[in-house]
Amino acid sequence: MGPCTPLLILFLLSWSGPLQGQQHHLVEYMERRLAALEERLAQCQDQSSRHAAELRDFKNKMLPLLEVAEKEREALRTEADTISGRVDRLEREVDYLETQNPALPCVEVEEKVSGGPGTKGKGRRNEKYDMVTDCGYTISQVRSMKILKRFGGPAGLWTKDPMGPTEKIYVLDGTQNDTAFVFPRLRDFTLAMAARKASRVRVPFPWVGTGQLVYGGFLYYARRPPGGPGGGSELENTLQLIKFHLANRTVVDSSVFPAEGLIPPYGLTADTYIDLAADEEGLWAVYATREDDRHLCLAKLDPQTLDTEQQWDTPCPRENAEAAFVICGTLYVVYNTRPASRARIQCSFDASGTLTPEKAALPYFPRRYGAHASLRYNPRERQLYAWDDGYQIVYKLDMRKKEEEV
């Protein structure tokens, strides 16, 4: 050992005292922290136990209430099912009574005596229509209804092309507009964001009312020419028919409709002056004039030239009429009330004379209280495309032979 060794030992012994004091203080500090943590853990455990006990008490109180609510819900469901069954039974009984006691056709007494409004010397031909096809069916009943969606405003038109090979859906919203929506198929139209799937076709002149028609790749519609209804000129209350090519987007033909003093044919649809329709026989027009402001008129049109081939004065009143359509050469007029109630076919007129008013069925439309702004018959599908207060509806029809009794 060197001479410095004793000095080193003395130095280490002099520092050992302070180190032991620091370790003692550190141990005391750790013990205090652990004691605080243990106290907090104990408090948390007490709170958890108290909350669990409160939750058990709340559960014990709520279980009987839930059982009572479940029983009441089942009772209300049973009562609702019973009421629904009673309503269904009542509607069936009403339909049966209406079938057994049908309403009389809308032919007024003085018309029966005088032979109808066609004998008043109006200059119209009122000749029997010679059927082009062998179509001999009439409506038996409106079998079912399907509401597809709500699109657009309260008045409009939606339809398919009965002559076209595609499944395109054409939607014309509003009574004075110049843009039509075209959907590739029915499924695209029913989507939530349907407008994004549609192409838009703009016509050069705005249409008037909801009497438009898509037929054979063309859009037929009525426009108000300068000085038309409300214009105050020699063309007062006249309308121009437009034939618009949907693919080329050009006007192919136009013609002033050969009737003076046009007024809305439907008492409940004031914006429509000419209602175009298509059936197995071709193109038709429903209208009314001031010359006989109480009844509807029917015209057969040439879809190629827009010429009027024949015209008839019908016995169907304008009052409370809301829409009409043609099937196998027979005009069916739908009536309603204001405010709207359950619509019904209450007048028919067969241009060929095969179906008499006494043999025609006068069915109600099923279980909906609304107002039809337009009805379009599709002869290929035998169903109606309806616009009802902004809802797009499909009605399926049951048919029978015209010669069969109701």
C-alpha cells in the first residue's frame, strides 16, 4: 500500500454519511407516493362499487316498466292489425256495393233525348271510326297501384315510348317548361339521386300543360303561339302542335290545331288545353271548345303529318274531369273532386261504336286520394303511367272483350 491509501479511506468514510441520508429521504418519498396511490385506488373502488349498486337498482326499477311497455306495444299492434283488417273488409264491401250498383254513365238527359251533342250541327263529322287493328279490349278494373317515387312539382308527365325498343323513361316536369329528363331505364329513375343519371333534352318552344306524348321516337306537344290563349289576337285560344325528333333534337313538323276557342278539357286541370294520347290505334287528342263548353271532344291525328283525320263530340262532361286516356279507340275520362278524393273512371266513349256506355266498366282507382295531373297508357305493357301530386305511379289494368257484359 502506498502512502496515499490512508488518505483515500478517510475521504470515503467522510462521504458515506451524506449518501445514507439521501437514500433514507428517497425511500420515505416513495413510501408516501405509494400510500397516496393506494388511497386513490381505494376511492375508485368504492365509487365503482357504488355506481354498480346504483345501476343494479335502476335496472331492477326499469325491468317491470319495460315489461309493461312491451305488453302495451303488443296490445297496440294487435289493435292496429284489427283496425287494418276492418278497414280492408270495409273497402272490399264498398267495392262490392259499387260493383253491384254502378254509377250511371255521365250522359245528361237532354243529350239522350236529342241524340247527344253531336247532332247540334257543329260541322264535325262524328262518323264511326273504322278500327285499323283487331284490338277489341276494354278496361275491366284497375288491378294494382305502385308508387315509384316523388320527383318534381305537383303537375307533370312521365312515360315510356310505346313504339320504341328501349326502356327509356321520359319525365316532363311542370306545365310550362322546355327541358325534358331522359333516364336510361326505370331503375335509374327510382334512384335517390336520379337527376344525375338523366340526360336533358331541351325543346325550342316551351310546352303548355301536361298533354305531351312520346310516341315513335318523337315528342308531341302543344305550344302557345304568339297570340295564342290569352294573347288577344286572331289566334286567341288556338294552340300549335309540335313534332320534335328526340334523337336529332329538331322540330320535324308543326301544325295549328284545327279548333277555335280552345278551353281546358278537364275542369280540374286548368293548364292543359290539348291532351295527347296513344293506344293500339295510334295518336289521339282530347280537347274542348267554347262552342260546347260542357263536354269533351276527341280527335284522331295522323302521327306523320299531324293532320286531323276525324273528330267526335263526346257525351263526357268537363266538370270534375281531371285526366283521360284512350285504349283500343275508346276514350276513358277520370273524374275527381276538389279537394281531391278517390279518382274514378266515370265516362267512356268508343269512337268505333262497339262499346256502349251501359257495357263499360266504371272502376275506381285503388286506395289513393290524390289528383292526377296526367295519365299515359302504354299499349305494350297495358298499364298507366300517372303523375299524382308529384308522385310517379304505375297502374296495372285488367282487360276484357268489349262485347262481354260487365
